[in-house]
Amino acid sequence: MRKSGRKASYRKVSGYMAELGLKSVHNRHKMRSLTDSRKSRGEVYPDLVRGQCFVQPCKAVCSDITYLKSGEGWLYLCAVKDIVTGEILGEATNERMKKELVISAFLNAQARHGLEAGTIFHSDRGSQYTSTEFTKILKLYGLKQSFSRVGMPGDNAWAESFFCDIEKGVYSLQTFSYT
């Protein structure tokens, strides 16, 4: 509209969109964080990827959890992503956001791609990632655990960008069920 010399205020565009039955795919509302990382502080939680440049695939992977609204309620999705290639190595979904979700996504990635000992696994400091069980599994496979700084979601931008693409692209256009 602006290119053709017409005014394109928020109100006018909203009105046109309503007339045409269109909805924006941009999610404007903010939700409170579903995890609590207050207990996950100190040098026990290092950030091993900050300032690093990775060029070999599967030497550093990242993970995060997002929630998707479905016809039956919330569905939680955990993905493990290669930092270099952007490939999703493993994923898991569940009705609950528990450590088992993260463990399942990691084991899925491990089964498909056989991550080597020494690979860095980067995530936020959510209780699912800092759980004793998940930490033991990573150690069992010889992976190094890395964490974003508290309150800095940009430190895990690789995973955040993937979820943003899902939410703005595919997910906003469909209704899902998990039955």
C-alpha cells in the first residue's frame, strides 16, 4: 500500500485483514517463562560455545523446548539441532515438559547420528537440562554440557530461530492434535 502512495496505518491494515479473513502470523503476546533457572547458577554451568566458531558438523549441537497449542491442549516439542548445518538431529514431543522429553530428544539424535565423545551439547538452564538424569546420560556418551547465561535466550539463538520458523511458518497455519 505504501509503495503505491497510500497510507498504511496499523488500524487500516487490520481492518483490511479482518475483511479478508486474514490473521497475522506474528505472535505479539509474551508468555511468562515456564522454567525456573534460579538454582542453575555458578561455574558448574559453563558456556562452552560463546565466542567459538564451529566449522565441522556435529561438533556442537543445541537444544530447546517450545510449546505448541493443539486442539487438545499444549504439546511440548524438544529439538536437538546441529549448530553448523542447522539440521534437526533428533526431536521428541510430549504433553508434559519434563526431563524425559529432553532425554528422549537426545537419545533420538544419538541413535540417528551417533554424536561423538567431546561433542558440545548447548542448552538453556532449564530444570530438564540440568537434571541429574540428563547430565548422567550426556556423560555416559562423553558429551560436554554447555549452558546459556541466565536470562539470555540469544545465547541459544540457533534453537530459538528454529522454533520461530515453526511458529511463524507452518504451525500458525494449521491446527494440530497429538492423538
